[in-house]
Amino acid sequence: MEKRELLYTGKAKSVFATDNPDYLVLVFRDDTSAFDGKKVEQLARKGRVNNIFNAFIMGKLAEAGITSHFERLLSPTEVLVKRMTMIPVECVVRNFAAGSLVRRLGVTEGLELNPPTFELFLKNDALGDPMVNESHVKSFGWATEAQLARMKELSFQVNDVLKGLFASGNMLLVDFKLEFGLFHGEVVLGDEFSPDGCRLWDKDTRKKLDKDRFRQGLGDVVEAYEEVGHRLGINFDA
């Protein structure tokens, strides 16, 4: 499939059209940002690591019957995906208290949440991606009631699959965000799943193995991502 014109440049990925209107090429870059783009750096190997990591996770989800926009890797930094109409709402599942939940509610970081929580955030950089509720999503037409129910169902299915997967590498899946879109009318998982969009801790030491290393200036960001991958059996040099 032929990669054509650049359509969009995001914080960490670039989106290109193809000769097939149903498909796009995503290019994972080494750019890393936090705090709504206020902190930006280039981290060597990050684009390659996240692309290969995401392909592995999407494969595991596909084996569990969860459909995503992922089609196939094209290169270490490029992937072919379905072209979807994106729903402008992020779905966040939390298994342990961390990040904004701790700041908002004053709870202790690391508190296990039983059952896991489900939250919604409007994707709007100018507004700082504000938290919204299900009524907002339906009233403003961002998603229908049926689409929202499907997004929630899929989010918890992803959680069930990935909690076990990361546990096999002696890691805790603390929380994660997902994005969804419509492909020929069907709600389909989009964007990516990588340590950029989730929190992962070593089960024994609670060492942070995710983007919090960048946010908090802990260093060894890409090295931590690679450690997560190696624990799952991912070969980033293949």
C-alpha cells in the first residue's frame, strides 16, 4: 500500500494518507511530551519501541476477540491502520490510585481500587482534556448511548486481558487510557497502547516503568519501556 500525503502531526505520531481511503499509515516519532505539551523532548528509540510494543499488545487483544484499527507493521516505526472517525473522548480504567485521581480526591497513591474505576475525558488540548460524565458525552453528541456502552464494555475487556498479561511479567497495570473510533459504523479500538498511555509498576518494588518516569524526571524512560517489553518477550530488534 502506498503512503501518500501527510494529514496530521500529533504529539508523538504523524498520520499519512494511503492509496486506499479506508487505511492510513501512522509514523511513531521519538518526540515525547507531557503536561499538555509544556515539556517536550526527543528520546532516542522511543518511536520504534512504542510502535513494536503497540503491535504486540494489539495482537494479544485480537487473540482475545477485541477488534482494533491495527492492521500490520510496515517498518519499525510505521504501522498500517484502519481510517476511522474518532470519538473525541478518552476512556480511562484505573486499577490502582495514581496520577490525577490522587490529586483530585486526596487518596493514597497505590491504593487498590475494587472494582476498577471507569472515567471519561474530553480530548481537547486547549481545555486540558477535562473530565466529563456519560451525560455530557450523550448530550453533546460525542457518542450515542449504544456507542458509549460499547466503549465501556471494551475498556473493561481490555483491562481483563492486559492485567493478566502484565502480571505474567511481574507487573501491575495501574491505569490506562483508550481511544475509540467508528469504522463502517462499528466501535473499534484506536490510537495505541504503550507505556506512554498507561501506568505500569513492578509488582514487588513499585518501580515506575511508564511515562511517569518522563513526567517526574526519573530518567531511563525508553529503557523502562524496553524493560516492560522484554518481560513480556518482545524483541525490539527483530
